[in-house]
Amino acid sequence: MLRGAEAWFTEEHRDAPVLLDSAHAVDAMMDALIAAGPLRNTAQLISLDRQTLSSGWPDHEFLVGVGAGGTFGILSYSTGDEGALIPAGAPTAPVATYMLNTHPREFLEPTEVPIDLVREAVKEFVLSGGRRPTCLEWREEPY
């Protein structure tokens, strides 16, 4: 049985992350990100179904950002084995800044995707045990 993922996207979640264990929970988080506005438009997700490193830290990170108006967003999937990945495709801007708990996270040459695809990718991540979503192609994130 899958346990889901923990999500952090507000100061309140620092000590009590939101549990994402269903498609409904993912939709509620996405709606909260859209409603939160530009200072809290990104969530950090950690799967509860993946192994941790010997240090006890997660072996991965999944970032989900919602752009202005809630019509598009950004994704970032990182593991020690695969590196940092963002959706493949033509960059939509030289730089896009998303905010995780009021801290900026810049994406160089971002590939922002329609919000429905962002939702699908997050659901796939959560419901697959933390695997990289296959509903879109990925490319190495430029630094």
C-alpha cells in the first residue's frame, strides 16, 4: 500500500507537512497554490514510499510551481542518480522565478507547461510511489 507524499508550501507546513495520498489531496494542494498568490506558489514534495539515504535524508525532491493566473506551471524532479530535471521542450523565458515559502527559486531556461499537465504529473508522482512522472518528457535543468 502506498503512503503518498508530504508537501510543504507555507510556513505552517514546516513542522506539519500536508499529506498527499490521493488525487483529491493533490487537487486540493494545487488549488491552494493557485489561491496563495505569487509569494507562495511553489510546493516541495517528498515521497514517503522511496528509500532514504544513509543520512536519513530523502534521495529525491519534486518541486511544483504554479504560474500567475493558475494556467501554467513548472516542475522539477531531482535525484542523486538522475540529477535535476525539468520538462522538455522549448524554454518559455530566460528565467522564471517561483516562490517557495517566500524564498525565490529561479529556473533558468524554464519549460512551463499547462496546469492540467502539472496536476497530472503531481498525481503520477504521488500515486506511483515517488517515481519520475512519465506523462511528459524531461531534460536536464540548466544551471
